[in-house]
Amino acid sequence: MGLTFVPTANARGEQLHVGEMDLEIIVGLDPGLLTSEQLVKVYIAQIQQVDENLHSIACLNRDAIYQARERDAQRLAKNIIGSLHGVPILVKDMFATLDAMPSTGGSLALAGATFKREATIITKLKESGAIILGKTNLSEWGMSRSNSCPNGWSALFGQAMGAYSENQDPQGSSSGSAIAMSMSFASATIGGETSGSILYPAQRNGVIGLKPSCGLTSRFGSVPINSFQDSIGPLTRRVKDGAIILQVIAEKDALDPETANIPFDTIPDYPAACVPTALRGVRVAAPLCALKVVNAESDVLAGWNSAISVIESLGAIVIENIDFPEWRPSTGMREDLFDEIMLREGQAKFFANLDINPCNISSTADVIEFLKTAPEERYDKFGASTFEAARDAPGSSKSPAFVKSKEHMGHLGKEVARLLGEHDCDVMIGPSSMDMPLDLGGLPGISVPIGFYSTDRKAITIQHGLITKGPNIPFSFTFVARRFTEESLVGFAYAFEQATLFLDAAKSNTVRRPTADLDTETLVVDIAKLQIRDWLGKRKDRYFTPVILQGVCESNCLNQKPRHLSYDIFTTSACPH
């Protein structure tokens, strides 16, 4: 019950729809059929159609159309910059950029702030020819401020909503990136994960979430939580799209010491590993205890049984009779001191990269004091308990208590690798909510959607009134492998994806689906009808009304927090202040 496997011919006719195109098609398009400029405009049109209630988009890059025109000219001149030439990508608002877009982590504390250096991940995307279309909403500060904050809520950009049900919990913290990908607002999106922040929202929004090994992608210039676990990765419609993005963003970076642990000098060819036969002869660990830990219900259990059958049909050997004691909450407790000190010291390094700093933020303590004074931050309701614990944690990352705490967390993180070795397995599969053993070991994981909760399932709401499980909301399973083995991992996930074909079923299940097609005859008319400013005026939420969409003025009004002047990216190139 609740599982949907749909065969598809994946046919494409003369009229292309954004949701039908993978990255290889977009990069290789004949400019006579479709240009990057047209693609950017269609994505913006789709955002305008349905994001008013979803709140997945934080801001759009005012220069995106101009950059698209430049990529089109380069393509005509056969001057292809890289593997993502002319591809529009949305990134989570946790990355420092040196353009007019805000880089805030969703908080007013960084409104109007600028940075000395942009995030390495942004540099890598630009060097590959990608167009940074804009930034996505997120759980404020990557859900590190307080456990009381709702998933997908930020003071700057409001409450993001999931794609498959009214009032759906989007999960977090890469909420906007997952929703935007599900809605086809970009060719790909980028998120970040410390503990489930890519895999969770990918699951609930029916997209692929690829969480790389910790250290495979640089975290420099991104809002930090715990450098022992933080990882940057793509959310995409297809596994191979994620592999293409990973190929671009994976690399050693002197600005992130963790990347020095990459065990190879040349990044593997991840897209080439995506073959339908990748699971043949592979030993797959499928510990049934994982289902008990996450209290799997009938829909998920049915999905599990079907998934195992598919994996076996692809020639894999499935090992289910596996005990995993460290997966039990009673034996897998976190060490708070470790998390708290890592958060405090990581934030201090991140704030040191600030150039213009209107709110004088340089420490976790500064953020807490700001949250108390800004009504939109709702400190009275959500507090800042995690930040306060980090501020007050004794010692430093060099103190004996911290070292002991880190050792315990490292032990928990090694359990997945131990299990794989003990049973001579290549990969493990489990529910996409199994974040702790995965992230603590710095291991890679790919969340692949597998089915939907049944239509007669009773909706479950959490404390903020958001639906976390309900009719037609998707669920996923995650493939996990040893650290830095993404080359084989993406192959396993790809083979499974191709055999299950969830994507076509997902098209009709979302509660809001954009209709803008890539029909060049009607495209100009559609774009001409856009009323960006009118839409901005209507977009409100109960916490904070001013929303940055097109860009932030680079003149003196930049420092007038929290309000930023925005302008129409279709017609103007400067703020009309």
C-alpha cells in the first residue's frame, strides 16, 4: 500500500517542459531550440506561478538574465566554459556571495552584511559556467538556533511549505532547495547537511538528495554548524544530475582543511558510474532494526519490501539479518559538548569573513543578543537554546573534555563502516531519516524517493501545525557507503532509480505544479505578463513581510536593515532609489 512504481518511456516531443529535462539535455541544447536566457525566464515564471505560498525562494539574482545572455553568446561562439555552461542553479541562503544577493542564513542579524570572500562552492559553480539564479529559503541558521524553530522557517523569508500537501512540513534545513527542485524552479539546487538537512527535505519533497562525504566538498564561506559533520551537496530530479553537480563541486580546498582528507588527486568520473547494471553482484546491507528505530509504518514497510525486491532483481545480494546496536537511541546518544563547541568556534570563523557588518556580529553571543532585540526573529516564541548552550559551553576544541566528547562521537560514526566490513557489504540501505550514524561518520548518502503515503492515511501534525506525514506525501530510502566512495554509491542509486521510476508518478502528486512550458512561441507572451512587484506586495507571512526577491541595492541603502530595495530584473540594472 502506498508504493508507486511507474514505467515511463521518458519521451520528449517538440514542446519541452522544464521538469522533463535533465542536465545533459540542458547543457547540450541547440541554441536555436532553447537559450539559457529563455530557460532563466521560464524558471522565474514558474516561481511566480506557485511560490507565493510555498516560500521556497529567498531571492533571485538580478544579473541572472544578463549572465544567461553571456552564456548564450559563448555557446554560439563554441566557447563552452565548463560542464554546467548556462545551467541555472539555486543555492541555499547559507553561502557567502559577492553579488547583490543577501547572504544571511535567513536571519536579520546578517541583513545588509557582505563578505570578503565568496564561498568556494559558489566559485566552483561559476567556473563550470553555471548561472546562480538565486537563493533558497532555509531553516534559520541551518536549524542550529533552537529546536523550537519550525522546519523551513526563517525570520527573513518566512515559513516554507512542502510541495505535496497543503500546510506540509518541508523538513529542513535545506527546505527551500528541496521544494524548489520538486517544483522545477531550477535545473539543480544546492543544500547543506549536518544531520539530515539534505536527506530529510529531499525525502518529503520527492527529489534526490546527495549528501557527500564530509570533506569531499569545501564548506568555506557557508554557515557552519559542526565541521566534523557539515557537508555541501546537490538536490536534483535525477541521480545522474546529482553526479554531474558533484563532479563540479568536489575538490580539495586550502580554505577548508577537511578537504585534505580526500584520498585521491583526481576526482572520479561520477556521471560515468551511473549505469543500470551497477548493483549486479553488490552486497547490500539492509538492517531491519533501522525500520524499528524510525517507527516505520505500513506504507514504508511495503515500500521497503518492494525496494528489496527491486534491488535483488538487479542482481544484488541483500543481507537483512543484521544487528546494529549503535543505531538504538539508548546506545547512540550524542555528546552535547562536542556539538556546542564546534558550533561556537565555527561561527566565529564564519563571521571573521564579514566585510560590511551592520549589526556588528562577531560571535554566537552577538547573535543571541540581536535575536532578543529584533521582533521578527520571534525570540519570545522560538528562543535560541542551542546557541545559548554553545555560548556557555566550557572549554574549547583543545580542552580534554572536548577531546573525549569527540572520541565518543567518532566511535558512533564508525559503526556503519564496521557493519559494512563485518558483513562484507558494499553499501547499506535504510530509511532516509537515519541521519545520525551517517553524518557522524562523515559518510556519503543518497536519498532516493520510492513511494507515497496512501491516500487514506491520517495526517499527522507537529507542534507548529505543519503536516509531517499524510496522504500523498513521499518517502525515500537512503543508500550509504564508506567515506569517499561516491563513485560506486551514485552507481548503486542510479540503478535503483532507473528500475523504480518514481519521477513520473511525482509529476501529478504535488499540490501545486507550475505550468510554464518551453514553448518558444508563447514564451515571450508569458514573460511579458509577469508582474514581479505586484507579486512581491502580495507575498506575506505571519512573521516578516519584507521579502528580497530581485536584488539588494549596492548603494548606501544597503545598510538600512532590515528593509532592502528591490527592482525588476527584467527591465532595470540599478536600484531606483
